[in-house]
Amino acid sequence: MLYEEFLQQSAYRINLNYPRIKTCIDMLSDTEIWQRPNSSSNSVGNLVLHLCGNMTQYIISALGKNKDDRNRDSEFSTKEGFTAAELLDKMKAVNDNCVTIITGLKEEQLAAKYEVQGYTMSGIAIIIHVTEHYSYHTGQIVFLTKSLKDTDTGFYKGRNLNAKNK
């Protein structure tokens, strides 16, 4: 069924992000993880906390029917207190919990309406939002890491990205 393909592809796309974030965090010191490029930007640590909060609120709370106890402001105001290992453990747990919930959804849950962060959204809209949001902030984490370390992350090593479509 088409909805099952949607769920599997969503889970696949979500699972692409955690290894990229881990690669980046593994390159950074705990000080660099909390370093902000300027006062209008976030650190890698803030972005990880924000992703965990967003994914928990949208997927784990709304679709998974768990309590919403998100404190969004603290995701951005935190300036230290989590090590690289703690951030990675938190991100991995949220990532895996979201994938479990998504792959267990039924067709009627995708069409159902949910109230999240003041918005009324279908299950499909929630999954699209989280998939896009996760990828967007993963890209920011990659950019920050490359800026700090002046190195290639190697995500596409061994892939011919110049291959033409057949």
C-alpha cells in the first residue's frame, strides 16, 4: 500500500540524519559543541537539543500519544551542561523512538488531525514537517562543523555523485 511506502521512506530519511550528526559531533570538542558563531546563531549543542524537543513534541507526543512537556526556550538558552556523548545518546533515543512510532502508524492515523504547537496538522503533515526539520538542522550542524574544522565530512565517500540518470 502507498501509505506503507510513505512510512518506510520517511523512516529511512529520518535515519539518514543521526549518523551525520554523530560524525560531526565526534569531530568537535565539548567546547566547540557549545560555540556560537554569533549572538544570533545557535551552537551544535543547541541544535541537537532543539531537534530532540521538536521531534519529541511532534512525533513522540502527538503521534505516539505521550505527554508534551517540551520547554522550547531552554533548547536555545542552554550554553553547556551536556557532553558530546550525552547529546548523542539523547538524539539517538529520540531518533529511534520516532522511527518506531512512524513505522507502526496505521493509515487512519496519517489522516487524523492533531494539535501540535498551536497548529492543526494531519499525521502526514507532522511526518513531513519532522523529516524536513531534522534534515534542515542537520545541514546547519554539518555547516558549523565544516566551518570549525575546515574538513570534509566524507558522507558521500565512494559515491559517484556525477552519475547520470538512466
